[in-house]
Amino acid sequence: MANSTKHAAHDRSQAKKATLSGWIGSVLEYYDFFIYATAASLIFPQIFFPKGDPKTAIIASLATYGVGYVARPIGAFVLGHWGDTRGRKHVLVTCMFLMGLSTMAVGLLPTYEQVGMLAPVLLVVLRLIQGFAVAGEISGASSMILEHAPFGRRGYFSSFSLQGVQFGQILAAAVFLPLAHYMPDDEFNSWGWRIPFLLSFVVIVIGVMIRRNVHETPAFTKTGAAAERPKAPVVQAIQESWRDMLRVVCMALMNVIPVVATIFGAAYAVQPGYGIGFSKDVYLWIPVLGNIAAVVVIPFVGNLSDKIGRRPPLIVGSVGAGLLSFGYLYAISIHNVPLAIVMSLLMWGIVYQGYNAVFPSFYPELFPTRTRVSAMAISQNLGTLVTAMLPALFTAVAPPGSTNIPMTVGAVALAVTVIAALAALSARETYRIRMEDLGNPDAVPVNKAEYDHLREQSVADSVAKVAA
């Protein structure tokens, strides 16, 4: 009995360490990723592309943001393979190292005035490396946390990987806020924007240290002991789980909401060509406040998914966020900053989290341990690749000077979120499936009464440990 208690305490400790590692790693990785997104909307059109045609510069700059997603499927194949053959820990350290170095290099790039077309070419190359690196982050971190989490609390623990993503976005915008507010525009555009990118040196040091100290998951170690690791996990994932991979591709289209909120929304509100005239420092508060709300909401939604299932919050969050996109864009169009902030809080900070908090547990639960990272990484990144092209598409179909921009862009966003909701509706529920049965379409869920008992016991154990 003493050994059993000691083993359970060890498992809980490892679950919390894995969750902390996934959370901090996601914070640091997505800080890197989103400082690029912010700069692509606010700064890059003026310094990396020819002057004279603001529409072309905006489209080109937002397209470089999308280029990072082109590299994601490639990164998903390579990093997913490593995650399923060498371990979750190995791939997460690699992701951190690549992301930090490529982001630092962006901060050292020469401008278009200095080297001409070489400037955007180098920008694209570094963005490709960023996209390659981030492809394995969420799938690796989610799998790591999921496989350490106690039964009945996988949704809650896994949600922290996405809470880390939102917190990383807060840091990305927060770093730009004082610079954009206090620095003269000329200085900010010439060298001030480089500071957030160069700070990625800290990302490399802290992130690698944290991830080197986390243990490999019991589920992955068990497959190694049983010689169950596939030599070609990507091939096996496609052969055995292609239907669920297709569902994840469609559900991952929900990335349209952050695209609307933080990429196109920024360009629409700030770029002179659109004539809205939000100041950069004022607009930057919109995603900051939305993400602050998300950080608070995500654990509650993750915990809710452990009670009622993964699909209900995901479906409601998808369609609800799509509907709210109309109001958010309308608020920008009428120059109403307070309304834009309120709509951002509703769309991005609260409703969208019904999807965002749940997919880190739902996606990996659809696949078996031996191919989990590959299957999730490939399918999720293929879906986000599609949505990454949307900023340039939005700007093309609703360019500066056009009318009905909120209706045009909002209609596309809603259509995409409905596709994601239908994909979730067609998937099987997974929250009561035991770890060893995940990925099996014929797996029998644990009886609801027994599941509730096991979950309550796990929650009570955690509370007792905190109280002690």
C-alpha cells in the first residue's frame, strides 16, 4: 500500500512537471512566433518591401507570415517522426533551439533600403525555419502532458499547453507596447522593433534548460519496452488513422479566428491604406486584453471538457467565435476602440477558448501512442497551413478602399468555423477512454459513474497534496 501511494504521488509530481514544462515551453515558443506576426502587420510593410504601393506592401508582408505555415507540414513530418521514435522530450528541445535562433536572426536582418530584394528573401527563409520549428511544438507538448496526466483530468492538464500559447502572445504584444508608445516612429521603425527579436536569446537559454529536465512519458517508454515503436510512424498514422487525421485538418481551420483577431485585424485597424487610423500602441491592447481573458478561461474550459466531453465546448466555441467575428470587424470599421476591445474579449478571449482549450487533449486522444505526435502534427499543421493564407486572401478580396469589409471577411471566417464544428461533430468522444485504448475506434468508454468516481478521487488527491 505504501509503494502504491508513493507511486501515485510520483505520477502526480511528474504530471505537474510535464505540464509546467509544456506551459513554459509554449510561452517561449509562441512569444517568438507572435512577435513576428505583430511585426508583419505593423512594421514590415514599411521596412522590408518597396515603398509607393501600400496595398502591395501589406499583402506581401502578410504573405511572409503565411509562408511560415508552408514549412509547417514539412516540420510536422520530420519532428513528428522524431517525437514518435526518439521521444517527446527530444523533439521539444529541438523545436525550442530552432525557433530561438531563427527569431534572433530576424532581429539582425538588413532592410529593403540597405540591400534591396535580398531583405524580403532573407525574411522568408527565416520565416520558413520558424514554421518548421513550431510544427512540432503543440503536438509534442500536448502529447507530453496528456501522457503524464491522471485519468479523468487529461483535458484540464492538457489545456495548459494552450494557456502557454496565449500567454506567449501577451508577452509578444506587451514587449511591443512600450516601444510603440514611447519611441519616436522613426527610431521604432529603424531599430526599436528589433529588440523583441533579439530577446529570443533568453528564450533559447531558459527554454532548453527547462525541457532538458523533464522526464519522458510513461506511455512512450512503455511502447519502447514492448518494441512497438514504428519505423515509419507517419506512414502508419496515415494507414490506420487517416479519417481522424482528416477531421483534425478540418478542425484546425479554427485558426481563422486568431488570424482575424491578430493579423488581418491589425492590418485593417492600423495600416494607412485602410484609413481606419488606430494608433499602433492602442491597437496592440486589443489582443493583449483578449489573451489575458483567454489565460483565465482556458483551464476552466479544459476542466469542463473532463466533465461533459470534448465535443460540446469545441462545437459551441467554433460557431460562436465565427459569428462574433462580424461584430469585431464592424467595431474596427466604425473607429470604435472600446467596442473593438469588448468584441475581441468575447470572440477571442472567451468564446474561441471553447475550441482552443479542448483541442490539446482531443487531438492526441484520437490517436494511439505509437503514432500520436506524427498524426497530430501533420494533420493540425495542414489545417493551419490553409488558414495562414487567409490574411493575404482577406486583403485581396477586401483591399484598402473597398466597401463591406466586415461582411466579406466575417462571412469567410464563419464558413470556416462551421466546417470545423461539423468535423468535431463527426468525431467520436474520447474523454472517458483509457490511455491504452486511445486511437482505437472500437474502444469502450469507462462507465460514467466509475469515471466520475476516478476523476473525483484524482481531484481530491491533488487538493490534499496542496493542502499538505
